[in-house]
Amino acid sequence: MSLQDEVLSSLLGKDITVFLVSGTRLEGKLLDFDNFTLSMTAPKGRSLVYKHAIATIIYG
């Protein structure tokens, strides 16, 4: 298991803040992830975020 998988597994169901390379900030609970995407809650439902678009994930 990679470090990325370990960290994301520990964050499942928890609140996170994701900053995209575009500067957009997303906040919500991490619902699931795979090799290429993150699924998280959003104010209007759910969001599917491609990992290659993520600059930073803040948690804890």
C-alpha cells in the first residue's frame, strides 16, 4: 500500500479541504477514492475530483 493510499484510507468519512491547481477550494467529507479520483461531499451533492487536478489536501 502506498503512502497516498494509507493517508486517504485514514481520511475516509472525515472532513478535508482540497485545493486544486486552478486555485479552487473544495471542502467536504472524503467518501471514496481510487487510483485516479476522489469522491467527496459537496454543498450541492457529491463531487468527483481527478487527482491530477489536486495541488494540496488539508486535514486534521
